[in-house]
Amino acid sequence: MIDNFRILDLLTPRDQDVLSLMVLGMTNEEIADALGLKISSIRVRVFRVMEAFPVNGRVRVVLLCLRDEHINAKLQAIRRKLKEARP
């Protein structure tokens, strides 16, 4: 079994952005607005993110990320970067 932190390495940077916003509890629509992407693109990215984790369901992916201090720390750094990039 792959360790959870290495799962992030399997995701594209944009998929990591999506995951970092999923962890905040944002809906697909809210993520699309925040990243300036189409909702259909977000749905595909959410699906890819969920496939990468060894659990089923969005809530379980989010819980795993919140409970793993390394993943949570990296996702917080991604969110800071996203926040700084906004005009």
C-alpha cells in the first residue's frame, strides 16, 4: 500500500489545488469559482483525486487528509499560495 503523503505526488499541481479546497468543505461549484475553471473540469479533477486515495468517498478522502499531519500541512501551504495568487 502506498503511503498517504506520497499520494500527493501522484496528483497534478491543479489536482492538489482542488484537493486543498475540498478539505475546506467547498462544493464543486465553489472550487470552480475559486480557481476560475469550468464545473466539468472540477468534476473530472475531483474524480481523479478520489481515485488516488485508498478510501471510498469524498468525505473519507477529506477526513484522511485532515488526520494526516503531513498531508494537511502541504494542503495548507497550497491554500496559502492560492490565496496569495488572487488579485
